[in-house]
Amino acid sequence: MLWFSCLLVAYLFFLLFLLIGYRYGVAKRKKDRKKDISIELNDITVVIPFRNEKENLECFTKSNQKIKN
């Protein structure tokens, strides 16, 4: 009868271990979902290819500075 009691206690510890692991996993998954995944406009770079880039680059940067200000 002692072996059955030991087996029952071991089984209960196993179930407790599974329950704690499950709760930890659910809490961790909820924490990951709450992270804000957003990109600010300052983090974006737009590259616009155009002809005669070398000659027009100065004009292009000046117009970008006007728009930025």
C-alpha cells in the first residue's frame, strides 16, 4: 500500500508541475503579444532612383530639406 501512496504523490507532483508550466507559458505568451510593434517615421528611409543622379542629387537634397522643414 505504501508504493501506491508514493505513486499517487509522484503523480500529483507531476500534475502540479504541468499546471505551473502551462500557466508560465500562457503568461509569457500574453506578455509577448503586448509588445508594441510600430515604426516611427524617423526610422523609415525612402530611396528614389532617378536618371542623371549625379547632376540632380543636390537639387533633390535641397527639396527634401524644404519638405522636412
